[in-house]
Amino acid sequence: MFFLLILFSVSLVYADRGMIPISHGVSVYEPGQKAILAWNGQEEILILSTDVTSSDETLVLELLPLPSEPEVEPASFGCFEEVQRLIWEEGVNTFMYSTKESARSGSVEIVFNEQIGAHNLTIVKATDANELVDWIKNFLQASKVNETASLGSFESVVKSYMGRGFHYYVLDLITVTPNERSVDPILYRFNSSFLYYPLVITSPVPGETEITLFLLTEEKVEKNYEPMQKMYYTVLGKSPKPIEFVLSKGDLSKIDLRIGELFGEGGAWLTVLNYDGKPSWLTRDLMIAEEALSPAEGVNVEVILPLTLVASFILLGAVCTLAGVICTILIIRPKKEAVKTN
């Protein structure tokens, strides 16, 4: 069984958000990030952690656009470990046992500010990209960063998000060193009428990146969503199978209690999407409407009829039976009388 497990080509999750280096002449790269996206049709939970490196030690401002104001709470790497364990477990079941089974008024307003672990988090509501750039400069000066900062190539991306109605931005000020490391995950909880993960915001970042998203939805994600592709279990001698299966409410709670609370007793579908390439190729965000998801397979539909209607059907059946008996008697009696006469 151990030999079979090591054949699965399932990697840890990676994803992206925009990173702006504060020091001039310093390059920042995103080898990857980790993200879990749970959405019940009205509310989304996004658990996000970043793997970053830079050419020299520097402060980095991470920018995350969101469709509505989020609640922000700490999360644990155990979330990703539990998702990974569930994927391995389902893979063993599938191939061994053949079972199916995420400070100023006017156009920029601070709505949240808190230090959570290594994160200095500030959430702003903005309606003008130029004023947001000016606000960021003031924000960095207030954070005792002397260097002059500029959104640079991110400015056009931010304007695009604002043009699409995204007015909430999470600013996360962290220190990045030449040694790659994972940043403690943060949970964002916000209202959304669609499953959402920002991809375009990272397009100005240089280099290569790998993005893998764990989607948790009430109904099944049937297709790929460019540029994302479904990930597959790959075992020697077996046909590849997509990583998609139903997790119970208990399994969801093991990932994170808050995710378990997001879904009903029917649980949720887990689907894994992946992208591997240059951030500059990312031209659209992941946005999946509820109508695009298919009903879960194997769901039994139970039709419950009103009690009065059931009683009517019973009465009608009894009347039909009685009428049939009477008709039979009327048909048989003349025949018996004819036989006696003969």
C-alpha cells in the first residue's frame, strides 16, 4: 500500500496574490501559495498561506482584492495537511477498493487593522486606484518604511479590479528573506454570490508559479476553468481519475470547524484545480456561479405528498376496485342465468 501511495502525483497546494517589494532593486518571487476555497452559494471561506522568496531581505506588501468586506481570523497548516490526508485516503479507496464515494475617509477607508502572527493586516475599502496608491505610500510611511513605494505595474491591475466592482483590498505587510519559507495561513470569510479566487492580481509578478486550489462546493464542479485544469490521481497501470469526491460534514470539520459549519449534513464536493506557468499569463480570475455547478451524483430525490392528497389517492383506488368488482358481478350473473335456462 505504501508503494502505491508514493505513485500518486498529488502535490501541495499553491496559489497567488500580488506582492509589491518595498526596497528598490530587490526582486520578489512567489514559488507558490497554499489556498483552500469553501463556498456554499452565499458565503466563502478562503484559507491562504504564502511561500515566498526574495533576492535580499525586504518588506513586502501583499495585495488581495475581494468582492465584499471579509472577516479575518488565523488558520492552521493542519487544514492543508487534513485535505492532503483525505485526498490520499480517497485515492487508496478508489484504486485499492474501487469505491466512489479559502485610514482615510473618502475613496479609501480602513475597515480593519490587526497584527495576526507575522501578518500586519489592514483591510481598506477603496473606489479610486490613484487615491489607493497615495494611501499606500502614507500607509508605508506610517509603518516606518522610509523607501518610496509605487504600485508600478500593479496600478493597471488594481484599476481593472475596481472597474469590475472590487472595492475591498487586504494589505498584508510581511518581511521576506532570500530563504524561501511558508507564511502562516490566514482565513478570510466574506459574502459572495460566486466561488472566487483572484488570479489577475498576481500577473505582474515575475518568474514561474504553480497554483493549486482545493475547492469545496455543495455541488460538483464538472469542467475545467481556464487557465485552471483538474488534477488527477495517476497510478501505474491504471487510468487517471480526477481528484473529486464527497467529504462528509465530519471530514469538513476536521479540516476546519468553520468550514464544517458552512455546509449542511450532506457535506461538500472536493475538487482540485491546478495551474503551472508564468503569472503574466493569468488574464482572468476564478469565478464560478452556482448555476455552473451540476447536482451531486447519486442524490436520491424524495417526493413528499400532502396527507390529504395521499388519502384522496387511497379513496380513489378503493372506489375503482369496488367499481371493478361490481362490473365483474354484473357480467357474470347473466351468463350463469343463461346456463341454467339451457
